[in-house]
Amino acid sequence: MSHEIQFGFSVPVFASGQSGLFRTPGWVKMNPQLALNLGQLADVLGFDSLWVADHLMLGEGDAILEGWTTLSALASTTHRAKLGLIHQAHPLRHPALVAKMIATIDQISQGRFIYFADYGRNAQEYRAYGIPWADESRDRIKQMLEGVRLMQALWQADGRLDYQGEFYCLSAARCVPKPWRRASPPIWFGEAEREILQNTAEFAQGWNSVPVTRAELATRLQALEKACQECGRDYEELEKSLELQILIGADRDGVRQTLRTIGKSFDEAVRGTDWYQWAVRNDCDDFSESSLDLRLGLFGTPRQIIDQLVDLVSMGITHFLLWFLDAPSTNGMTMFMDEVAPAFR
């Protein structure tokens, strides 16, 4: 199975001008209405998917919009783009309730929801909100995987469901209406833990990686392919996606100037990071794919961005979840859809 090349827009729902989170370095202060406006514009411009981060405390001043309510607002004000919580944090909510929420938003959006499940990674925000937290990642992974199976059982049950598992118990539970696609919306997992890769190969429809080096990305994809071989799954059936930062400009000087403008707001701690050293202090002469580390992002003119994406497509990535570093400006997202996306469609 071959997948079309798709581009997702990561909605900037948190500010991070001083925090060192470079997904949204240009946002000094959170602006809820502007975040929604950007998501709506992305839908109009033709982005294939919209993604919202799923945290309770993140970024400058710990200011972030809650993921599910933000996504619900976007579901009712957009018309074509798929919708998902990027790294949807399983420990935040009981899976039976999430099954109901997913079914509802999938119905409202007429089948546009992608369930990108993750096991949670920021202990501080869970403890701050009094939400139970297991320190061992293997325990959170087991809990997440049981929760996903429970959701599928609720969606597929013809009547009421009794369930007794290691972590969850249901008594005569029923989820009606079902999701738009009754069996289940597409399920994605992310990252390279062995249990995650095994379950991706067994029953998921997609897999995602955060920004890593090209060598590490190749290693992860090879491990995913091996997991598919071990369970008899066609590796090509899976949609492979990559989360990336991106800065696009009409020319090299424009890219450099935007980088320097972003850097002016950083404090000394941020200015000591590798990202700042590369992006702001160094006058890089070459933005080609061979000179960049994917942990930094994609940088350059439309032609250079196309070349960098072609390289990643050749590795098997077909869905790109993009954080535009020049936000809240709309220049980058507009230039991307006008001058880069058509090369892949």
C-alpha cells in the first residue's frame, strides 16, 4: 500500500519564547484566539491534518490550551483537515471516557479524527494536578495499551460491555453513537520502545517519530519494519509520520533574519543551547539536507525545503507534522502551501 504525501499543521497552543521549547519560539505570550485562527487558516490553505499538543502545563509561564477542548473547537470550525492530539496523553483521562470523546468528535467531524496514543512523559504536570502517575515508563505503556484495547472493545460492542483488566474495570458500559468509522478511527503510536513497535505492527494504522537525527530515524524505521516482519504485517500498510520544526523564507537572508529576530527574545540559558548556537549565531551558508540535523528542523527556501522533504520521503516518511517557527506570522505556512506542497501532489 502506498500513502499519499501529507502535511500536518501543528497548532501553536503554547508560548515558548523563553523556555527553550523551540516548537513555538516566536510566541512570547499565549494567544488563544490567534491559535484557533491559525488552525482555521491551515484548513483553508489545504493542510491535510491539524494537531494540538496534549499537556496541562507547558511553555512560557506553563500557559497552554487544553488539548481536547481546543480540538473540539477546531472540529466545528474547520471542514476538511484531519484532526488529532499530537502524543495524546493516555494517563490524563480514563480510556472509557476517552472512547466516548473520540466517538463524539469523530461523528462531529465526519470521520476526520486520528487517535495518536501516547503514554505520557511529563511527571510534573500530573503531580501538580493530582493525577496518578506511574514512574516506570513500562507500566505506563502497559496501561496505555490496555486502554486502547478497551476503547476498541467499547466501539465494537453491539450491546453493553463488561470488562475486567489489570488496570480498568467496566460494568455494562455502552458507547453510542459509535465513531464515524464504526470499527475504530485510525490509531497511531509513536517512538521506538519495543512494546510500542510490536503493537504498532499488530494493529495500528500509523507510527510517528519526534525530531531525531537521520541516522536515528533510519534505525527506528528499520526496527518498525522488523516488528512488522515478526508478526506478518505488511510494513507498507503503515503510515509513517515525522514531527518537525520548519522555517521557510523566500531567500537565505530572509531565513537568517527571522532566526535572529526569534533569538533576540531568548534568555541566556536558551542562548547556550545547540539550537541557538546553530540557528542564530552561525551564518550557515548551506541549508541543504546534508547540513542539517532533524532535531533542529527544516530550514531554507522553498526549493531547499523540497529537497529536504524528498530525502525524508525516500526513507519512507509520508506524513509530516510541522511546527512553523515564524508563528504567529502566517508567512511561512502560506509560502509552504503555495510553493512546497504542490511539488508532492
